Amino acid sequence: MPQAPTTREAITQLLEDIGPMTAAEIAKMLGKNVKTISSSICSARLKPEKFFYVHGYEFQPGSNAVPAIYGSGKKKDAKRMEKSVVQHMYYERTKHLRKLRKSAPCAGHFDHLIAQVTK
């Protein structure tokens, strides 16, 4: 009876078949917990063989989080985005909401949402 692949082997196979992905995307595809996937990737990256590399970073709209996109192989990691760049990107994506809130005569953001729905 064949033995089930380890988490690292399953991640490696998935990345080779589909291509670079974030830990959350890998977890969704494999049906496992994100912490399990992240832990497996982290421990595999600490080994001298270096099974995974950072392909790039993905800015998530609505937050300052910039998760890494992992690839399979022994390549050089992508350069990490500077915190000031990430903060500027977040500001640019949310400044129109701040302007809208300041211009609205409502008391809070829930009042503003209700005003948008009732108009």
C-alpha cells in the first residue's frame, strides 16, 4: 500500500504543477490548515536543501498584510517590500473612503452605510 505524501512533498508537487502560490492558496488547494502549511514551508526553507523560495509578495486590499508567494525550487528569494511602500499603497487604496467619511454629514460609518442604502 503506497504511503501518503508528507505535507512538504504535497506542497512541492502542487507548486510544480500549478506554479507559485501563497500559503493560504496552498492550504485551500490541499484542504489543510494555513498554520500547518506555513510551518511546513518555514521548516523546509531552513534546511540546507531549501525546497521553497519566495517568488514575490502580494499586497492584499483592505489590509497592510503582504503575504509571500512561494515557488518550488532552490532559487534566490525576491526582495521584500519596504514598509513605507506598503503603507503608501494601503493609504492610496483607502483615501477615497476617508474623504467620503469626512464629507458625509453622518455621525459614524454605520450611519454613512445606511444613508447610502436608503438613497
